[in-house]
Amino acid sequence: MKILLLALILPVSALASDADTAWATIERLRQGPGQPTAEAPEEVVQRMRAHLAAQERALGEFITRYPDDPRRYEAEIEYAGILSTLGASLSDRLRVDKSLQRLAALERIKSLPSKVRADAAFQRITTTMQTVNLAAAARPGETARAKNTIVESAQNFAGNYPDDRRAARLLAEAATLLDDQPSRKRKVLEQAESLSRDNATKSRIKDDLTRLALLGQDMDLSFETLQGERWSLAEQRGRVTAVIFWAGWSPPSVAWLAEFAKLARSLPEGRVSVATVSLDKQIGNAGETMTKLGLSAWPTACSGAGWEDPLVRRLGINALPTAFVFDKEGRLRTLNARQGYESLIRQLVAEQK
């Protein structure tokens, strides 16, 4: 009898040992591909994709071989995240769809612990957020539907898991998709505000509501420029005005600024005014960047206070770049014109006062 019992126990122990070894591999892969060497950008991307593919294989094998392991659902959610990340990198919509389907299936298993279903829902919503542009590329017209799905999913998450600390952050992130629907944006932000627990999220929501209150308003906006003059929005009346917030330590904002400059050069002379506010801590860096971009003639403010600049705080700026666009009467017409700025500016230029 003792021999029989030992024979029954050994396979189970061996299986557990194998699962632990497989899980150790997953944990090693979580550390990333290591520090990049002086490789060409294309080689760095290929290396990253190869690492993601290794994670995909390791997690997939763990899920298949050890379906009863208590770590199985953690692996499922991580596997879905890797699938979507690799899919987005490869513009592979099938991988992304597979990820979303697996996560939705987990959410529907009522017997799972609430935390597992919440983790699956959170991953599904963030995956949808991260792949909105991929959806649009695959199916024109998908962007609006995807944005609506994200907002509704974030609200459902908050309703289903009101005590989850991620609910407020998820709502605040979803609200960034509603700049063209200010009343709906306010409702989502107010819902986020009622659920927020940490100071960082509360501060972000406060900033977002501050900017929202400015929409459609004219304001007293002026600052000292690096050129030693005082710039005032009031003095720009009769022209469409763009005020851009950026920083040299934010490469995406510098790249956006350079791209925006191409449009600015094509606009009717004297019809559009542009000024910028740099959040650089080193004031000299702001001037150097504008000179390198060939934009040193643009009025630019830089106090060196970064995010704590009084103007930045008063206007609720919490993301870079942020592009405010004012009409000829000095009214703020968009919360952030990072996208669609060309059509908006040309529309405002054509408007009669």
C-alpha cells in the first residue's frame, strides 16, 4: 500500500516541480531583454519583438501544460497583454483580437475570484486604448466606435469594481478621448473624482476639470518671453492663436512641435499667431531647442519651474504636448489640438468675426 501511495504522489510532485521551473522562466523573461547596446533602431525593435515572442511562448506553454496551477489565470492575463503588445508592434490585428477575446472570456467566468475578473477587465480596456489607432488603420471609421467602447467599458469597470483603485485612473484616461464631447467628458471626470483615492489621480482630475472649465472662454493670458518681451493673448485679437506647451525633455512634444511648425509656415501670413511655453528646468535648453527647430522667432516662455510654473498650474496643464487654440475673439476652442489641428485652425481662420 505504501508503495502504491508513493507512486501516486511522485507524478504530482514532479508536475509541481516542472510548473515551478516553467514559472521561473516566465519571471526571468519579465525582467526584459536587458540593456540595449549601440544597435541600429531597427535591430533594437527586432530584439524587443523577439523577447515578446519568447514571453508569448513561455506563457502559452504554461497555460497549456498546467491548467490547474493556481498561477494559471495570472499567466492568462499576462499572456493576453503580451499578445496585444506584440500585435500592436507588428500591426497584427489578429493577435490583438485574440487577446481581447481571451480577456473577455475570463471576465465571463463567474466562478473566478472577483480580482481575477477585474484584472482581466482592466487589461482588456487598456489593450483597447493602446490599439485604437491600429483598429482605425484596419477598418476606417473604427476610431469613433473604439473610443465609445473604451469610455463605456471604463464606466462599467467602475460600476462593477468601485473599490478597485484603478477605476478612477481608468475613467480619467478614458476621458482624454472625449475632448470633442465636453459635457460627456465632465460627467466621466466627475465620476472619476468621486472614486479617486490617491493624490496623484485626484490632482490629474482636478487639472482636467480646470481645463474643461476654460473651454469656450476668453482669458487673461500673458507671459514674459525668452526674447525679453511680454506676450499677451489680448494683443492677438483678430487672429487665430495657438499656445503650445512642451519641454525639451519630452521628445514626443518636441517632435510634435516640429511637425506643427510645417503647418504654421503654410498658413496665411498675419492670420495666425503662435506662442509656446516650455516646461524645461534649464531655461537655456528651451532657447537652444527653439533655435535648432528654426523657431526662435516664436514668443516662448520658460520660467524654469517645470510643472510648478504658476501659468501651467493655473491652466491645468498635465500632459505634453498640450496645444490650446483660440479663435479670433480669444476664446479657447479646444482642450488639446494634438490631433486634427490643421482642419481646426483653417476652419477658425475662415470664420467671420
